[in-house]
Amino acid sequence: MSRLPRRGQSGLLRAYLALTALFPFALRHLARKAHIRQGAAPERLAERFGQASVPRPEGPLIWLHASSVGELISVLDLAEDMAQASGAHLLFTTATTTAARTAQARMPKGATHQFLPIDTPAAVRQFLDLWHPDLACFVESDLWPRMVFETHRRAIPLALINARPSRSRTRSPATAAALLSCFERVTTQDNATRDQILALGLPLDKVLTTGDLKSAASPLPVDAVEKARMAAQIGPRPVWVAASTHPGEEEQVIAAHAHALNHLPDLLLILIPRHPERGPALAAEIRAAGLTLAQRSAQQSLQAETQVYLADTLGETGLFYAIAPLVFLGGSFGPQGGHNPFEPAQVGGAVLHGPHVENFTSAYAELAKCGGSLEVDGSAALGQTVAHLLSSPDLVPMQAAARAMMADKAHIRRAVLKHLAPLLAALDDRS
């Protein structure tokens, strides 16, 4: 079992490390089921147990762990900056198959992707033995105790990038303090997160508020040919997007669209579920509501009578953001805490959202302050707002405000890179 720092001798951590050491087969079983459920390549299952599917490149290696798609996209440009500044190779790990596919499509040339191994002694040890990174960077909040402690025990420098508010730091401060004590550098999205981390014992010189790195990421990719084709199919019809929706939210979005259709009979909704594999169930729900549907994964073409276009595919959100002037972001009517508002704002999309945006509190506050977003609570308010904005001049200044807010966020990436500079400079000494 990895040796814990003194501050980490809490009952919670002891129990976690003991149970994951005593019952590794349980984690292996859960990992195998998740791998199959996510539709990941069977030959890559061994990566989840610490086995490398490709050889480690020679020379210094920077390892970046980003659990899901949003975290991964936020760090891609920074990772390339880090590689250029240090001459190091890049290794990305993710937990989800969707993020893995995004990594394969968008990570810098020459970079490597692996699935993060389960947090058992054997898997962690084998992963670090095989890859022996010279710098480890965790993005936002996906910190696995044994992996963090063992990386620190091996004197591999650790950085936490783009840290955001976390309820777990409040619920389990001793555990959070033990984990954070392993990090040489931390950058935070806002001052509240910085203050929370400082209160847990990290020295002031290790923690820097830079702003949300997601706002400095490159815009989502757009297929220009497909954009022109879809724009021609839609023509002059009013259109809005509901993106990253979750179970329970789609019912409210569909009801809102039905309400808005009473005012705008040719209105088109592009619905992008957070998890595309739910497409067939959503298609049935849309038809049951009496709305005409075209389903992208089934290659059904968008017709003049189509009322809902179900975009249940991966990697095309940027295309739909580029087409629609108004975007409702899901995860905000329920407990999920909201999703990234910077992506639609980058292309001038006015943003609508529900009351639950705890994951992006500062971002939504900034967007609301500049006039680029509105909060709506429930399907009736959403439908009324969509109908109003798409039939009035009020939408244009919202779009302009969203685009203006995103005009210059590159300073955030520069600030993060500067804070990490001492760790990058030390890579030559480690290799």
C-alpha cells in the first residue's frame, strides 16, 4: 500500500486504501463492465488494469489526466504549449470512451492516449512503472487517492490544473488536504476555489487563480461542407439547440418546444443529448409527444416538416452551435450542475440555462453580467423565452455580448503556463 502523507491518516482514506487493496477484483469487475457498456475497444481493456497498449516514447514525458470530454478539450492547447516549452512527449489519460475518442481525434500530433487505470495497488504500480512520467497533471477534480499518493511517493511532480469548487473538499477536508498536499502547483478557476484550497493548507505561492481554462480552449471543430449543407436544408427557419441534456430534462425541452411552436410554427429544435446512446429512447419520446422527428444517427435527412432534429452522434456539437443562434445548455434543470457555456458563446450563441449551474458558477455569472445569457426555470419559461428571442431583436445583442466576452481569453492559458514553468524547466534534470 502506498505510504500516505502524515495529514492523510484519516479514517476515510485508510478505509478506502484498505478496501481497494483487499478487494481489487471488485474494481476489476466494475471496470470491465464499464468498458463494455461504453462500447470501448475490447483490446484496450488491459489499459484499465495498468498495462500499456503502446510503448513509452524515449525522453521526458508529461502525463495529463482529464476524466471526460470537457476537461480534455480544455487542456489540449495548454498541453501543446507545455510540450513546445519543454520538448517533452505527451500522454493523455481519460476515464470515458467518449473522451478517448475525442483525444484520438484532437490531441496534438505525436501524443499518446491511454485509459486511466483503476485505483488498485497493482494497476497503479504497473502504470507508473511502464510510463514513469516526469510530470503529472490532473485536470479539475478527478483525483484518485492511491494514484496521487504513489505518484508523489515516487517524487514525480504533480500539478492540479483548472481546479473548480468542490463539495467533497467541504465534506471531507482531511482527505482533500491530504491529496492537495501532494501538488507542487495548483491553478484555480476562481478566487473562491483558491481560498478553499489555501484554507486546506497549501502555501500561497503554489496556488494561482487564472480563470477557467475552458474559456481559452479552441472552438469546437466544424465541418464547413456539412455546415453549408445543413444551413441550406434549414433555410430561413428559426432554429435553437438544446445541448448536453440529461434524462428528465428532455421531457421539459420537448414541452418547451411544443409551446414555442404555437408562436413559431416552422421552429426547428436540434436536440443533442449528453449521452448519444440514449438516442433510440429519446426518438420514441419525441414521437410520443406528437412531434415530427429526424434522427442523425439513423441518417434521416432534415425535411421542411421536421420539428425536432435528434443529433445523437459524437463530435459534432460544434457544427450545431455554428448553425443556431440560441442554445439551451442542459444539466441545469437537474442536479448535474450545468455544462460548459464557453463553447456556444465562442461562436456567438446566446445561452439559456436552468438554475443549477454549480459546476460553472463564475462562468455563468460573467456571461449573465455581460448580457450573453438568461436563466429560465422550467419548460414553460424556456418555451416562452425561446419564442420571444427568436422573434424579436433582443437576440442579436445577446449574441454580440457572448462573442465579446470570449474575444480574448488567451491570457488565461499564458497564466497557467507561467505558473507551471518551474516544473517544465525541471524536466531536463529528471530525464
